Amino acid sequence: MGLDQIKKWAMAMVLAGNNQQNKNLFLILLTRARTCELVSEKMNLDRPEAYFTVGLFSGIDAVMLAEKSWLLKKLNLSHDTYHALLDFKGKKGEVLKLTIDLEYQNFDNLATLTEKQRAIYYQSHEEAISWANQLFKLL
């Protein structure tokens, strides 16, 4: 997903309501998406852009105020992306779940990772926060 897609999503956010709550939610989702993408790159997983999509769409229900499974069906996503978003299945689901755990400071699940893997998550999250803040200023 490129910058154009992000801009389209930003426009959807604007249309959904230009209030601080929506802006904060979008910033969280951008950070989550970029964290998932960076983790996948650093762990040499296939198609990092798919991990970005999973992170970005993980909060689609909160953005659109509709039931997640219904929205995901409308998007016609791949089987693995759909299940990663709906019930954290597969590698994409695992990366998403651990990213959300980090976001919420639920370090118990991260403790099951190796020290190197934890470092990848922490570093990726820090880089993603900076990236999302910079990108958010452009939107």
C-alpha cells in the first residue's frame, strides 16, 4: 500500500469526522501499520506491504463504526489477511497481535520471544512512531 492509499484512507477519516478522537485513532493505526511492516522486513518475511495493510486495517471497525467481519468481507482481502485481522491467525496475525501487545504495554506475550526478536519489535515500534508523526503532518 503506497502513500496514495494512505491519503485515501486519510480522506475517509476526514469524511468520518474531523475530530481529535479520529485523528488520534488514525495516528495509532499508522504507527501500528508501520511497526508491522518494519518487523516483517527485519525478520525477512514475505510481502511487508501486506503486514502494513494488516496493521492499518486492524482498527477499521473503530474508524467506520461498523462490525469488523462485515467490513473485511467488503474489502475482498486475501484469506490470510482476513484471518490475521479477524482472529490473529498466521504469521501476519502473530505480528499484529504482538504489535498490539507492545502498543498496550502487555509485555507478557513479548517475553516469549527471543531477545533479538524483542529488540526488533521495540526498535520497529520506535521507528514507526517517528514515521507516523512525520507522515501525519503531511496529511
